[in-house]
Amino acid sequence: MRKTVSYVLVTAGALVMLVPFVAALSNSLKSFAQYIQVPPTWIPDPIQWDNYVEVWRRTPFGLYLVNSLVIAILAVIGNVLTSAMVGHALARMRLPGRQALLTMALGTMMLPTVITIVPNFLLFRSLGWLDTLLPLIAPYWLATPIGIFLMRQTFLGIPKDFEEAAGLDGANPWQVFWRIHLPLAKPALATLAVFTFTTSWKAVLEPTIYLTSPENYTLPVGVLSLKGQFVGNDQLVTAAAMMSLLPMLVVFILAQRYFVRGTMSAGIKG
């Protein structure tokens, strides 16, 4: 009975979460007359598959897609690598004040983005990086608090026997990290990769602040800019938004197995 109730609640919750997605998908396949119809209809008649083709025809959607992919891929590589290195140092190396360093790193998570956006803007302006993709990539190459915490917890859960055996074979700390500990942390690495990809992919505030040229727009900013172009064609904006979700869904589905294992293992050690 307990399992049945749990399954019913989970199913009901999943259906509630799916309603906005299904509504957006339905709206993206409607004509504008059906889009503004009151009361709304759930099933478009006829289905307007041409809405998706029209988005590609009227806008540089492919360019927005490439910009977002470049940012997301480089952000994932940078954050996974640097967060793993910092997390490993805090977990396995005897550093003076490492707990204080971890506390300060996690403390930065309590700072709203709007507080740091002005100093970051001034910094990137002095570097000549404005209206380029670098301000959206470089911060991920300095490790992130959530990445440091996740990787530290993961490395704390790895038995020391592997490290001691590698040390007896003459492995130095870098070899232990790269050849022993990092392969054992694949679930956490996949989890961090998914977090980083989705965070960088859906970012709107930072690209809006740092980017001014349309050829540098990311996909979310490009989709938002369509609202002014497609007056009376809001269904096309919805179609563009639906297409922008596909890469995130693909990444999550591919890394789902590791994602679940990684999030569960993050709280094993304190």
C-alpha cells in the first residue's frame, strides 16, 4: 500500500510538471488564430509543422545554436576539470585552512548574481572581452562552489587503499588524481557536467549584459529577441523555445544513469 501511494504521488507530480511542457508544445504547433483562441484548445487542428521551419527561415537560429553549444561545451570542460582539481585538493591533501577555504567558497553561493554582475562587467570591460563569448566561458574555468563541494564529497568517499597502493608503485599526487581518483568519480563528473551544461545553456542575464551584437547572441537571448520581430506570430517564438530545450533534454537523458548516482553519493561524507 505504501509503494502504491508513493507511485501515485510521483506519477501525479510528474503529470503536473509535464503540463507546461505539453501546453508549450501544443502552442508551437498552432496557427496564430488558434494560439490566441479563448478558451484554448489542446490539440492543434491542423498541426502547423511549418512553424519550426519558419523559425529557421526567418532567423539565424543555427548561429544562436552554435554560440550556445560553444559556450556550454567549453564551460563543461572548464568547470569539470577545475572543480575536480580543487575538490581533490580539499579532500585528499593536507592543506592548512582547507576547511576555511571550503567555507568561503560555499559562502559565495549566497551572493545573488545581480550583486556581482557590475564588478564582473567592469573587469571584462577592462580586459576588452565585452561583446565576445569569453565572459560567459572564463568564469567556469575558475571552478564553481557547487562543483567544488560535489567533487570534494565524492573524493572523500573513495577509500584510501587505492591511493596508498598507487603511492607504493611510485605514483605522484597528480597521477593518483588523474589515473586513480578521477575515473572512480565518473558519476559525480557526469552530474557536474549536466549542472554546468544546463546552467550555461539557459543563462539569460549574463548574455544580455555582455553581448550586444546579434551574431554573438546565445539561444535564450536570440529567442527573446524574436518577440519583437514576430509580432502576431507568437507561436513561432514558442516553437523556437521548444527547439532550444532539445539539447538539454538530450544531455540529461544521456547522463541520467550517472546523474542519479552522482547526486546520491554527494552526501555520503561530511
